Amino acid sequence: PDLTIAKSHSGNFTQGDAGDTYTITVTNVGPSPTVGTVTVSDAVPAFLIPTAIAGTGWTCSTLTSCTRSDALPGGSSYPPITFTVSVAVNAPPSLTNSVTVSGGGEVNTANDTATDPTTINQLPGPPLTIALLVPSTQTIKNGNSAQWVFDVVSHSATLGNINFACSGLPAGAACSFNPQTENQGDAQVTMTLTTTPDVGLVWPLGLGRPGPMYAALLFPVIGLVSLAAAGRRGKKNRMRLVMFLGGLLVLMALFGCGGTPHNGTPIGAFPITVTATSAGNSTVTTSTQVVVTVQ
């Protein structure tokens, strides 16, 4: 026996395709029938993703290999194998798929491999895109976090890894990405933005807003002074009490009474720019914007 193999496809493939197929055919060009197991193995190139493989009489234990043990007479071919693939959205303009046959009792292994060059049609549009999959504006309380999910697509194989960053953050805020870097053609990336809570006391009860430490002392001081003054008589003491209370009111007006955070991320709406930058042979940057509203 002398086994040979052929591989073919019809037309061009296109970036992002699903269900493109190759046809693999094994032929015995020797005068004698095969003996034992015959194995077909496909060396799938990068950017092609195997999704199915099947053929009449073949046992395909993986998506890239099939076997059979029935004898193949000389001058005959086994039923063809259909090999199905998806094409990555960043596949290059040309790929070469190769396949090998082995076994069957043959001794001539010089003709056991076939190659099939494949043209990949390139998608139109920018080489790198980032699109938001959730609402762009999110509202959080001071000290909490928010998340945004992006769909990142690189249409060029030369872009390499895609790195992510954010800018325009308010004070005390930070962002992180999961994954921090991706090199697939189409991937989802999650950005988490965290804010810093205020470290002052929370008072008075029910307001739920942090304030500076000294502000918490204003009410007990006012109460003690008022009680002391109530036990005294005289115009001079009353005037001192009025001046003291007036000074406290001025301080409260200038510096707040627990109604505004003083140490954490400030309150307000902040536009955040999210950037995706390639690190490969072709440097490409794209960005989008989200808004976080801190309460």
C-alpha cells in the first residue's frame, strides 16, 4: 500500500466566518490493500478554529484527527472527511492548512502530506474597535464601585496584544481591567472603577454623609456653653454667648456640618476615557467614553 492525501476547499474565506469547510481525501495509490489503522491529522493554522470533523466510516475522536481500520484496496479512496472551521476576525489575508495521513502498512511516507493555501477576505472598517455593551453612565455612592463591559475587536493579525487604560478619573478613584491585556480577535473586557470613601464621622443620624472630625464636636460644645450661660446673669455674659455661637455658626457655614465629604472621591459627574492600544507591529489606538456619577 501507498497512501496519499489531498485537501481542498471552495472559494475564499472571510474574517469572522463560521462554518467554512475543507474536504480531505485519502487514496491508496499502491498495488496492495492497506493493513491496520489509518490516521488523518490536520495541523490547523492559527486564526482558524476547528468546529467539526466527520466522514463516513471514520472515527474522529478529536476535532483535528480521524482513524479507521478497514482495508483500502489499491487504486481506491476512502469516503472524504469534511473539516469545518471558523475564521478569526483578525485572520491575515492568506493561510495555509496542512493535513497528514499515516499508518495502513505503507512504507513510502514521502507523499503523506497535503497543503491547501486559503485566501481570507479582510473585513472593512478600522483595524481595532472598542464598543460599550452596557449603559455609558452609572451612578454610585461615594466609596463604592461600578463596572462597564466592552467588546474589543482587532481586525488585523499584526496588532498583537491589546492593552487597556483609562484617564480622567476623579481624585481617589482607580480603574482596573479584566483581562488587562487580550490578543484574541473578538473579546469582552470588563472595567471596574472604584472610589474612595470619606474617613470622617457620619452624622447626624439619618443623613448618611461623612463629615470632618471636628464638626462632630460642635453640637455638644454649643449645648454645654448654653447650659452654662443659662445659669448666669448679666449682659456681658449674654453678649459673650451670642458672639461664641455666632462664631460657631460661621465655622459651620464655611467648612460644613457633615453634609459634604472632605477626604474621599468628590461628588459629581466625571467623564472617563477608556483606551485600547495595540502592542504589535502596527500601533493602533482607539477609545470610547463613559461617565461615572458619584453621590
